[in-house]
Amino acid sequence: MTSALSPLRAVVFDMDGTLVDNMRFHNEAWVSFARKLGLPLTAEDFQSRYAGKKNEEIIPELLGRPVAPDEVERIAEEKENHYRTLYRPHLQLHRGAEAFIQRLRDAQRPAAIATAAPQGNRELVLDGLGIRPLFASIVGAEQVTRGKPAPDIFLAAAKALGVEPTACLAFEDAVLGVISAREAGMTVVGLTTGAPEADLRQAGAHWVLPDFTSLPPELEQRLFGASAR
């Protein structure tokens, strides 16, 4: 069994709601789509039940019926176009993320992204902010069979980094994402951008923070060791 104070050698970030505080725009786009179809979906419902899943998992569950791949693609693109229109004017990294990523680079701690976001959404954030080169690997939903809460995407990210999952720290904002990272064997920080602290802790988050500006001392020690400051 891994010691509670074992060092953390790599970091895996979720993207939406974690590196960028954008979930209210996703929630708004999904609620708008559901309302158009007469479906009773609230932002809280989406955040707790669907955030972190792949669109091809969300859409049939939301509609309550099997959905052909071409229809999934059409619905997903309609929703994602709406989301990108809403969020583009607000595009920025979450508080403290830029400085934290630089610390990881200075400490030679490799970082990856594990996200259910489709390619167009990844391009908006990663290329719009110019941060793609800061990550050793970016794992998207299309690279795994199952979305969160299954551990597949976090396991794939650890494999891409060449680091055992138990030596990885994960940052997540969604309940299903926290469960996914824990199932992969990672130490998890939950960010309260979309879900309440109690829900993130119940899902298994080891620490819960509002942003990246201040890490708990134990986490600093495990991640940066003697260089912690």
C-alpha cells in the first residue's frame, strides 16, 4: 500500500471547470438544448449526473432512448457551438493555474490533460490560451471506451506520462471526475467551480480547493518536496 506521504511525480488535469472556470456556460448550453425539447434539466442536474461523461453517453441518457451516431453528432455539435459562442468572450485560465503549471515545469513534474471535451472545445481552450505546449499529453474522450466515472481516461493519461497512476495527482471539478480519478488510483484535488465541497469529498477527493492559488502544506510537500515553498 502506498504511504500517505509518498511523493507525487506527475499531475493530470481535467480541463473544463478545472483549468478553466467554464462549466456554467456548458450547463447553460445543455439546459437550453433540453428546454427546447421539453426536457426537465437543471444546471445542478447536469453537473451532478452528466459532467465528465462523453457526449455519446450523455445524449441517449438525456433523451431516454437509443440515438443513432449521426443524430448524436448533430445534437452534440449544436450544443457545443452554442457553448463556444457563450464562453469564447470569457476565455481565461482559472485563478492560479498559470503560476502552478509553471511551478510544475520548474520542478520537472510532467503534466497531462484528461478531458471528455470534444476536439473543437479543446482547441478553443488550449490553442485560444496558447497552453497546449505546456502539457506532455492530452487525452480526449475519443481515445477511451468509457467516459468518467470509469477510470479509463485517467489511466490513459498516466500511461502517456509513463508514471504509475498511484504517483499521479489529479485535479477535477466534477463528482464523476473525482470518482474516475480515484478509481484509477490517483490522489485527487476537487475544485469547487461546479460542485459543492461536500459532494466532492463524498466522491473521494483528498483535498477540496476553490482554485490553484494555495495548496495545503502536505500536498506541497508530496508534489514539490524540498523545493516546496
